[in-house]
Amino acid sequence: MTDSAQRPKRPSEDTVEATLLALAASADKGRSIAPEDVARAASPGPDWQAALPVVRRVAVRLAKAGRLVIYRKGRPVDPDELRGVFRLGLPPAGE
């Protein structure tokens, strides 16, 4: 078996983006979502954790474009300063 055959398959950035935005839009107003929920939805099965780096990369890109807010401890953070545990949400209406 080759090394690449053992590696879990990661979803595409397009798949993760669509999943992330759909989950964020379906969350109750003022609520955020966990990156793990996005990873599980975009990559169902036992290897969902392989999608987490893709989720982070897409979240940072969307936050820089103003389409997403990244939260740490309930407060928005600069996507370039993202460290540790975080949550995701759509920008408040009017922003």
C-alpha cells in the first residue's frame, strides 16, 4: 500500500466553503458554529479530522474577505492572529 493510499482524503476548499457558509447561515441568530461541525459535515466518516486544516484555511480566507467572523472566547479576532480554539459566524446584519 502506498503512503498516499493511507492518508485520509481531505475535502476541497469549495466543498468546505459551501458547507461552512450553509451551516453558519442555518445557525440561530447571534450563534456561532464549531469548526469541527464543518469538518464533520464536509467530510463524513471516521477521517473528518483531516478536514480541519482546510476548514481553518477557508475560514481565514472568508474572514479576510469580510464574509465570516472568527471568534475566540466570544470576541471577534483578526484572522491573521488566529490561534487555538475558535468558532465561526456570519457578520452581523448591516456590516
